[in-house]
Amino acid sequence: DVKVTQSSRYLVKRTGEKVFLECVQDMDHENMFWYRQDPGLGLRLIYFSYDVKMKEKGDIPEGYSVSREKKERFSLILESASTNQTSMYLCASSFSGSSYNEQFFGPGTRLTVL
Amino acid sequence: QKEVEQNSGPLSVPEGAIASLNCTYSDRVSQSFFWYRQYSGKSPELIMSIYSNGDKEDGRFTAQLNKASQYVSLLIRDSQPSDSATYLCAVRRNTGGFKTIFGAGTRLFVKA
């Protein structure tokens, strides 16, 4: 079974703080993704990575950065948290060799910025 | 026009009935299609994948794909209250970096 884990289920931070969200997958997947999910807006891609030290901007990268130093780990960084970054953050991974390239999700981190 | 469109619902069906969930997409060169189930407060869980025209069955679930009409649907037979969730349609396209685009989801309620 694919297992994607995220460092926290719930997180509360103050405006201006630097926030780190960590994601780890144990299936040797090449691709990893960070999404945020907001009511009525669905899943929106923030960043993705298809290899170690590689990263690509998604649809809403502003205010975020990422790091992928090891294949199994993909970190999302909020350089200076703002209240509009309050959201559910979901990490996902996928295997490039699969016909479908299905994505498997972690449990999510619900971030509240006060 | 959204790239992947779903009726937000809620769709309400009685227990034992067939639930039919629909999704349309705009990119004609889309390659793979997925249905995810998401319970409230949980993350999406993959339940079906399809990439060829026609039907694909897995237990009580059937995914249907029609690339000419650019729609994909999910049928849930013998619906159970435990099927009550939001169902996300996702489309992986060949252009724009091979990204997967998600619809906003359809909420399904199965009444006991």
C-alpha cells in the first residue's frame, strides 16, 4: 500500500511566521505534489516535483516555496504566513512508470493563520 | 469555462439505488481520468481510473468515458450510506506539464 504521511494534521500559526509543512512517501515515487483545498474552489496545485532537487510551479505558487532534497520528502514553505493561506494542504505522490500516473494523497494538514 | 466541471450537488439517492455522477472536461487531449472519494475532513482516496472509451467496472463502481463528448461518469450501484461523500473527478492532460486537474467535486448523500 502506498503511504503518504504529513507532519501535522492541524497547525495554528501567527501572521508573518515561517511555516514548514513536510510530506514523506514510502513507495519510491518520482513525482510529488502540494495542493491546497478550499470550499468551492476544489484542489489547486501549488508546486510539484518530478525528481530530487527539481520543482515546478503550479497554478498558485505565490507566497510559497518548496524543497526536495531527498526522493521521499517534499516540503512546502510559507515564507511569511498570511491569513489568506488558511486552508487544507494536501500532499500527493505518483509513480511515473504507471500507465495512469495516479496520485495518492496524504491525510492533509489543516493550517489556520491568525 | 472551468477545465473540469462537476455539478456540486448535493445529489441525494435512497439506499440501494444507483448514484450517477457526471464530469465534463475541456482539454480534448486529456489522457487519463480518475474518480476520487473524499469523506468530510479526510483526504481524497482514489477509487477508479480509466483511459479508454467505454465502461470499466470495479465491484459496485463503474466508470464510463466518452472522449468524443468529453465526459466521464461514475455509477455507484446498490448505494450505501457509507458512500456518502464528495466525489472528485480528475483529468490528466498531455499538455501543460502533464498536470492533473481536479473538479470541485459532487456531494453525494445516500439516505438509509
